[in-house]
Amino acid sequence: MEQKEMPQPLLRLRQYQDELTWNLGSDDSIVIRPGLIATFFFEKGSTIEVRKKLIECFDKFYSLFGGKLKGQKYMDAKTKKMGASDYQKSRNKILEITDPHERIEWFVSSEAVPDLAPEYSVSCLTQQSIHEGWGDKSFFKMVLPATTVFDEAELGQYQELVTFICEALQPVHGYGGLSPILPYDYHRYLPNEYELAQRFIGLNIDTRSFSAGGFELKSHIKGVDWYTILGNEFVQQLNGEEAIRATLAPWQDIIVRRHSGGLIIQAGRYPDLGAPDNSPPESYVIVNHLLRSIRTTEPGSLHYYLPQRNGFDKAETVSWYARFDSVPLPEAALESAPAIEGMRCEADKPCPESGYWWTPAMENSRRHFSQGELMPNFPNSTYGSTIWYLEK
């Protein structure tokens, strides 16, 4: 049987796996490892209703990877070993909290100690109600092994998790992709993270993201990643879903998916390191050009002050955010007119191709249409004209 050639992003990840992994004396003392992350910023984390949704996200992650989760840090307690009963006690305590002025902090990990980098983790930090009034966003993050991308079933599981969390938390914005994973006690390894960022343009520097929702990412997004999650407000700032789809349509490896609270833009079939001997990932560059207008203009600093050591200060941080800006926009691959026409259909016109279609003009609109069937219209939709899109 003929074997398919491995895609370039996967080859690069395999090639540089050792350089992305840092050990302390032994193979099982890993302090930096490559991971596949997804980070979400959401509102109303001080409310009972959203906290219930937050626990649903933890439970979903635990149902899939609970056998690998060995440690936790709950609120102000120290990091310690965790069994199934410990997990249940912590989640139940959170559900019992009714005070909107109490922040929720929970970190669950595949490491029982705070000084090793986990393969799996899930964490949150919610805002107090008074800070939500100032625009501060709550935070949720999950980490899976970078090797997830080599297995289509595991990668599909990651994608389903991202969608599940989007539906539960209705994030204002977020992102997902490859990132260096540091220990919970990460401080001494920030210079190493900085060094990796200089070599691999596709890595997301996200160790201190838990603080970003209260500062630089209150009203702007962080920027492009393999997955870029946009709430409806940001979608409208970019002139709406139809305009976003039209802008990205010439590049077939960029996928736009809708969830009930916004869009997920996927820049390529696989996440890309952007290795030093290769040009920046084209799909990242294209999405970056689209998103620049809503990216934060005051990024602060990815790291805190590190005197006489390598690390991100404010100037270096600004450069990192703008790392794709000077790269020329790649030319779109030419498509035939019939292929372009087959991707969309206006309301009240016959369906050009049998299959599953959906429209941003109505929630839960996905359904099967047969060729020739008239496409429904929703004239009172806040999205404007009803345009149907074929799900490929």
C-alpha cells in the first residue's frame, strides 16, 4: 500500500522535537515541552451560571484524560497529588461558591509537583464582579501533548473540545496552537521560552496568559494562531461573517467554522512551528493581515522584568506581536469559477449542490438540502442578507 507523504508542518514538528524539549538531568524531568494549547477569555465568570459551565468544561476534559491527571492547585493551597476523590471535592467546592466577589483559581495537571512541565493540564482564573465591570475577562486554558497532531483521532478530539468549550463559555476571544509548556513554577525558565520564541515564529508564547484578560486583552485580541476564536462582537468589527469568509475564501487551507457565539478560524490543516530555515506559515500570515485591526495596541510585556537575562520586555513584546506584519501577503491560488460558486448560495435561489448547508443568519441552521431545492430566507436576521454556505 502506498504511504502518504507527511505534511510539512508535521515533519517540522518531528524534526525539532528535541530542541523544543528541555530536561533536568533525566528524561523524565522535563521542564519545557511542546504542547498543543487552547486559551479562552470569557465574561461573567463571577456568576453561578457561568461557573457551572466552567465546571462542565473541567469535567469534559477530566472524562477524556482523568487517568493522566495526577496533581492540582486549588485556590490558595499548594500544588499536591490528586486522585479522583480529590478532583470531585474541588469541583463541588467551586459549585458551592455563590459570592461574586470571590475569584476561582484551579489548576489540574498530569504532574503532581509544580516544577515539571505537564503533558496535560486544564486551568482557570475567574474575575471578581467588580473587575468585570471594568472590562476584565476570565480565563480558561487546556494543554495537550504536541504529539496530538500526529494522530487524526486525537486531533479531532482536540477540535471537538475547543468547540465544546466555545459553546459552554461563549468566549469573547481566544486561540489555539503550538506553545512551549513550562512548569506551574515557571519563573526560572522564562529565558528559555524567550529563546524558543526567537527561533520558531509559529509558537505562541502563553505562559503568563492568565493575567492578560485583566490588562492588555480586555477589549482586543492577542493575534493570530492556528486557531483564532472570535466572539460575535469582533466578527462585526471585521464587517461581519460574510466579509470574513469572502476575504479568506481564496485560500482553501484556511477553514472558518461557526459556533453559537462567534467564529473559529483555522489557519491550515495542522499547526505550524514556523521553523528557522523556512518562511513564515502562509496561512498564519494571511489570517494576521485580516486580524491586525482588532489586535491589541498595548500588549504590555509577555514576561515580567528579567534583569540581565533573556526575556520579553515591552519592546520585545511589541515586536513579537507584530512578527507577521512585515511578511508580504501570499498570492491566492486560482480557483475555477464553478468551485467558487459552489461554496455559497443566496436565499430564495435553487441549491446548486446537494449536501449540508448552514447560514450565519440563523442559529442552528445546519441542514441537508438537495440540488434544486430553494434555499430559505431569514429577512429579519440581524446579520443582514441570508447567505448559505456548503459544508465541505
